[in-house]
Amino acid sequence: MANINKDNKYKWSFVNVGGSARVRINSGEDIAHLSELDPKMWTVLSCPTTGLEIDEKSLGYMDCDADGKLRVNDVVSVSQWITSLLRDKDMILQGVDFIDINQINADDADGRKLYHSAKRILENLGKEGSVISIADTADIAAIFAKTRFNGDGVITEASADDAEEKYAISAALSTLGGVADRSGAQGIDSGHIETFYKSLNDYMSWTESAVEPPYGDNTALVVEAYEVLDIKVKDFFMRSKLAAFSPGSMAALDIQTSRIDAISAENLSLKNDEIASYPLTHITGKSVIDVDAAINPAWDKYFNVIKKYAIDPSKSAVNEEDWDAIGASFSAYMTWKNAKAGAAVEPLGIDKIKTLLAQDKKASLLDLVAKDAALKEESDNIEMVDKFLHIYRDFYKLLKNFVTFTDFYDKNRHVKAIYQCGKLIIDQRECRFCMRVNDTASHSVSAAKSGMYLVYCDCTTKSKPGKMQIVAAVTVGDIGELAVGKNGVFYDNNGLEWDAVITKVIDNPINILQSFWSPYRRMATVIENLINKSAADKDAKMMANATANINAASAKTAEEAKAAVAAPPFDIAKFAGIFAAIGMAVGMIGTAVASILNGLLDLKWWQVIMMFIGILMLISGPAMVMAWMKLRRRNIAPLLNANGWAVNAMSKISIPFGETLTQVADYPRMKLKDPFAKKGMKIWQTILLLLLLVALAAAAYWFWINK
């Protein structure tokens, strides 16, 4: 560990973490002086406020500009705020969700507000002692449930002591509705009070200016019928006037029999619109409606209402002036009725409205609202207590994953970085380095630069809707059965089990031994693909030929069959040349093999071994060297960058550290018999056969060198 102190500034301690020098944050004073730390020395410059293993509410509180990103300036601002509120700055390192309010620095202006607000919360909750926790501030409604005033400018029935005030609040809520108070109950504010009492006065004034309904309790029926019939009656009078003016057009202006004939065969109960378009009653050329005349059945029920309640029984007919007089009879009444004011309070009834106006509690209710609003700052500070407790608990954890990466490189395997979301069990391995990703396709583009062998998985569980995408690093073992479609199980940090299936693999070296065999695996894969392709091509060609022959057989003519029978004579000279060429090729191959064997037999036994080792190294050596170089460069920064982080320093995964991120199943040494194993030679028979082969090889070698 090294110290640095330039220009008499704060003295920082530095350590090597993940192959890079990083500042060491191990005291409250370090946190208080973060503003003096050069941003170039920070491990991270920004990170998202979602998808991390920290309470998103805490991250939201730390995001000072609410842009969805935590940046250096945000972290510095929070560090200055939180350290100024504590008597002992080192308490931040504890990472607990509770504090004794006596440890709050009341000498600071915000500290005094915080202290008094925290004390008030404990009093409101009826808790003894001076320790407050996140659990105490989690339910804001519970904090204010037993308080008359809470600073939101909303009063409830609990805010009033006077019975008449309670009655007025209840009446206002029942008619106008309310707004949610911080206590969780419904209440009213000054706007509701003003509207309520204005409605009471307006309704009372409207009631006192009432106009007598001209037809008593039947007035509403008459008005409705008149308004429905008015345009139809006026249409009748105009038709009658036109018929008087032109008697020859009377038949055309009256009901057309042809129109009735056109619909007579149908269900007339479904033709109301058509029937309603006919005149109100028969056109006679007289501009009067005979009250006993037949009325269009689509309109007769309305006309009967007018006839019953609005037409003088002594009249046998109604002219246009009579009709207009009926409309004028309720004009004043309708004008008054349409001018109704304060209708919202009408359900209370006139007696309750008179009582509320007589009691007139408007001024006292507004005074209660003013008293409540006067506590706004103090009540708002209660929410500041919740912010303080969240940051107090989680800020140091953030710093260990922002200023440094000490959590990720901690030797305690139970300590995890905030971007490690759980563990993946797959192919007899436990992968501890797993991260959430939003989109596998876009993430994998950058993640490939990490140099790690990565598997992307879609995870689902019955406990939660939708799916979660993760990426896991495999840092130990061989490739094994890892491939797209392979199933595994993922456990998040809360212990919830998810079904996982591999959707994408990024192939990078896992270890040097695995890379030794990689060229042979690739060659085997190429050969297998060639064999498969060749077999598929031959199969396709055979099927095509068979199909063509079958199709051609039916069209073959007798001449073609005869020509096919007349085959050319066997040319012995031609086939002799072919056999000679084949013999020459076999001879050349045999000569080459013999030359190789002669060369091998000319070597001493240890030279033969060295030759085979050289061949193996020639094939596998480049892959091993490349693997060694990639393993040394493995870096988690590209993975985080693909998730929206701005990582400012290399974060390597060395071979020894990589071995801690993946664990392979470790079985004890034991000798187990497979009951289904194929039976073979006994051990003594195998040893005897090997000895015989070695003896034969030695004899052949001795004979060769002594011939």
C-alpha cells in the first residue's frame, strides 16, 4: 500500500486491485474528502441506477439530478451531505439500516432538521428510545396516522376537535370528494373548502328564487314530450299550410301508401325509424291538430302526454298558437331550472345545507388548513430522514464498487459486487460471476472484448412474470457440454431459483490446458462437417438420380431400349491402362510410407519421442500461447461498459483469481464399479499383452539395426 500527498492536500492511500492502482476508501474522512480526489483516479465515472444489487430507492436518492445515472458529481455531493450529518463519519462504513439519533450532527443546519424530524417520527410511532431504522420510515402514512397536522395543507376529520367542523369536513368529502392526506385518509384543502361553501350559498340562492312548475309534478313529463314533438308538430303545420296553398299536392304531402306497402311484409316493430319519418297525423289542409285524430304510432305516446296534462280538455283541436303557448308556459320554469348552481351539494338536502350555512365553519376550516401548512418544512424533513437512512446504509457499498472494485476482488467469496446478480449452476460448475443484461445481442458485441468465455442465458421462474437475461463467465474447466440450448439453474442473490437456458456463447480460452486440445477439436469439427456434407450431397444426388430414372422410365421408347441393349464391346486395352495407373499410385504411396518408416527407424527411441512432442507443440503451441496472452488480458470492463457503465480503469481477471469465480464439482477419490461396464480382459492379461507388444517392438528394432 502506498501513500500520496501532493501540494499539502488530503493524504490518500492506494492499493493494487485487479491489476491497477486504486485509492483505498477505509475511513469517514476519506469519504468526506472525495471532492479532492482526481476523477482520473476513480475506477468508475458513471453507472446506471437500475439493475444493480442495491436498493433502487437508495440509488434514486443519490441521483441528484434524477437523470438515471450516478456520476462522479452525484457521488461527491452525496459524500459531502452524508458526512456533514454525522458526529462520527466512520459510522458510514458500518452499512447498517439504523442509527441512534444522538449520533446526528445537530450543529449542522440540515442535521438539526434531521434530528428533530427523526425524533418526531419516533414520537408519532410511539417508540421508546432514540434508535430509528428504515423500517420506521418505510410507511410514511403510519408516521402521520395519529397526527392532526402533517404539513401537506390537507385536513381530515381527525384534524378538527369541534363537532361542527368535523361535520362540515364530512359533508364536503361526501359531495366534492377529497385528496389523500399524508396519513392515508381522505381530506380537503383550502380549494375544497372555498368550493364547498360557494356551492352551499349558490344552491341556497337558487332554491330561494324558485319558479312554480306550471304542471306540478307532471311538468318534467310535459317538457320532455314537448321538446321531442316540437319539430314534428311544426313540420305538420308547414305541410298543412302548403296543402291549403296547393290543394293538388295534398296527397303528396300526406302519408304515402306506397311507402307503407314497401315495408308491410317485414317486421314493423323493427321499422320505427321509417315510420317516424311519416307525418305526425293526416294532412287535411287545415292547420289544426284534432286531439282525437289518429297520431303516427311512433309519436303517439308523447302526444298523449301533452293531450293529458297540457291541453285544455274543452278543446277539440290545437292550432299553431296553442302549441307555442304550451312551450311558453314552462319557459320561465326551465330558465330557472337550467340556471341551477351548487348542484354538487344538492344530495345533502335543503335542511342540511341550511344548517351548514347557519354554522358557517368556513373560516375555522381555513384556519386549520393554515396550521397544517405551517408544518410543511418540518414534515418534508420527515421524508429526508428516509433518504438519510437509505444513503447511510448503502453509500459505502456503492463507493466500494464505484471509486474502487474492492467488493469484486474480495477474498471472501460471500462478498459480491453490486453488479453480480447470483450464481449459475450448469455442466457440473458453479459460475459466481453473473450479471444482468438488457439485450443479449447488443451486449455481446462489446462483451466479446473481455477475453472471457461467456454464456448468455434466458432465465424464467413461476414466482415472477417475464424473463431475466444474464451473462455468466466460465473461468475453470473445459468447454464440456456448454452449448446453445443447454439447461441450467440460476439462483439470484435472494435465493430465488430460476430455470436457465443458454442462448449464446462467446468462445474464449478458459485455461491453457483446454487450449492445447482446441486445434484438434476444431479439426475434428471440420472433418465431421465435411463427412456430413459429403454424405448429405451423395444422398441428395442419389435421390435426384432415382427420381429422374423413375420419371424417365415411363417415357422410354422402344428404340431407346434397343439402343441401351446394344452396348459397346469391352475394351481390354483401356482398362489395362486404368489398372496400371492405379498400381502406380499405390506403389508411390507405399514408397512414401516406407520412406517415413525408414526415417523413423533410423532415429533413436528418445528422438522419436521428441519428434512426436515437437509435432504436438507445432500444432498446439500457437493456440496455447494465444490462450496465455488472452487469459492475462481478461477484463470485466467491457462487460460493464456494455451495461451502460463508464469504467475508467482496467479490471483484470488473473488466472488465480479466475479460479475463484468458477467452481467445478470435486468428488472424493474412490473406486466405484460400473455394473453396466463392458467386460474385457483381466488386468494380468492386459499386462501380459503389453509386455509382449513391447518385446516384439524391441526385437524388430534390434533386428533392423543389426541386419
